[in-house]
Amino acid sequence: MSVFERTDHLQDAGHEQVIFCQDRASGLKAIIAIWSTALGPALGGTRFYPYASEDDALRDVLQLSRAMAYKAACAGLDLGGGKAVILGEPTRDKTEALLRAYGRFVESLGGRYYTACDIGTYVQDMDVIARETRFVTGRSVEQGGAGDSAVLTAFGVFQAMRAAAEHTWGAPSLAGRRVGVEGVGKVGGQLVRHLLEDGARVVVSDVSAAAVERLVAAHPSVEVAGVAELPTLDLDVYAPCALGGSLTDELVPQLRAAVVCGAANNQLQHPGVEKALADRGVLYAPDYVANAGGVIQVGDEAVHASRGGFRFERAQAAAARIYDTSLEVFRLADREGVPPAVAADRLAERRMADVSRLRGVLLPGRP
């Protein structure tokens, strides 16, 4: 039975709210998941993706929304965590009518959830959604928004990678290190630029041959490897920047990199992989700490909408602090004898617990 036709599909996953959205006229089927509003409105992108099943879509949005809450907490933002998925093939199914119908569902939540770009959605889509709701970020600069959040996502991952280099090799630089970047789309491509400017030797892979061709045309010095081959190469750093779940029980024993630090969400296939990485002596930079630059960027747009608007310099300065947060996570992990992913969870949970005692659940239309 379709999850849109029954109400008993969801066991207690710890979320405040999960909303199933359907508009038959436009063909919209979407799920919005709000993990927590303890720190403020839930912020998270909208993923437009051709899921194999509705259950896969539900599983993804539940995991991603939780990660967004932890990401905002570790980044020191007064924002909660949410996420949305639209089921469909964006190149075929995305229309103005569908996006505007989705925007009306976002508006109906009264500010408990702010949306932004994600896989399959772009700045131009946010401009369309904004015609129906106030609660959208990542809009174009022409419409008063912050533009593409991939810019600071890549910058933040680079800061986390510098921190991992400091912790592992004693210097906050990737100069001379061989870094494998898996996925060279919106974020991975910009990460490559930062790495090359820092003096790293870069190897890339992507399921899209066109994406690789564009990158090599812009940066002829990069090496190219197959998607399956890249993680097992002789690397100093492995950077997963494609879809999640790349760190599996099967892959971990094959890794030769000393550091794993990338932009992809939910990189660990399941809880327990972080321990397998630690047992092998691989330093894992928790994904939601490393890739928080994007949420910092769109968060600045949301928080300062009525206070002079988005300022790139302010957001970039906040994203630069991902370096310090990453070092704090690595040091806490060492002190408490736990993997960095566990240490990051503890930092996030402590902040959410402390602030929630003061604020509780955010009500629609309430600051």
C-alpha cells in the first residue's frame, strides 16, 4: 500500500513532524520531515530525485532531516533541522505548477520549515517556490537571495579537510597530498579548485562523463579514475562528494587513505562504520560538520532577511569556523576515546538539549 494512502507507516523515528504532500493537478508527491525546532526553524534543502520507491524516499528524508539538525547545532546556528524530497525525475517532471504547489505546502507550515536547494533543485527553482512562500532560501541574487549554496559548502569542506590535515600530519595544508574527489558536480568541482590552489594533487571520478570533461577542461592537471576504482587508490584523503552511503563495510577494508572528508550527506552506510574506520586508523571528518557551509550560507539569508539581507562576507567568516569545529570534534574524540562521528553527535545533542530547555517546540508564526 502507498505511504500516501496510509497513516501507520511511520514508527517513532524521533521526528517532531513528517508531512506527506500531494497535489494531483501538478503531479506533486513530496515528503517534508522536521527533526527538531529546538534551536529555531527547521532548515533543509529540497531534493528532487527519482526514488525507486516511496519507502526509499521516506528513509532518505528521515535520515537527511536528522543530519540537518545536527549540522545546524554543530555549526552554532539558531536553526533546527528539516529536509524535503520531491519524488520524480526532475528533467521530466519539474514544472512551474509543481514547484508552486510545493511552495504552498511549505507556506502552510507557517515558518516551522525553511527550504533551499539540494540535488535536483537549483536557485531558479527557489525563485519559483518563493512566489508561493516566504520560507525559502537559496534564491537568486537578483531576487535578494544568497545564490548557490554550493560555494560555501565547498569552502567549508576544504576547511574541515585542513583541520583533518592538521590533526593527522601536523599542518593545516593539503600541499603535496593526493586527494581523491568522488563526484565533481556543484560542490565537488569547487572543492577541486580549492585543493589545487592549496597545492594538492587531485584525482577525480564521476558517473557523469560530461562533468569530468568540464572539470578537466578547467583544470588540466587533475587525474581521472573510475568511480569504483577511486576510493581504493593510494590516496592521502578520500573525499566523497556524490550521493550518501559510500562508506560501506566492504569498502572500509580497501581504503588506503588516512583521512575521509567530503561533501556528501550520510556517508556512512549504517551506524558502526565509523568504528570500523577508527579501528583502521582512518580519520573520518563527520559529514554534517564538514559540509555545513551551505546551511550557514542559506541560514544567513533566512535569519537576516529582515535585517539588511544576506552578506557573503559574514557567511564566509562563519563557514571558516568549520576548521575550528572540526578540530574540536577530533580532540573530543581523542579525549573520550570515541570515533569523531560519535563526538560530533555528542556536541550537537548537548547544544540541542541545553537550548530546548529554554525554547521547546517552535509554533507556526512564532519567533
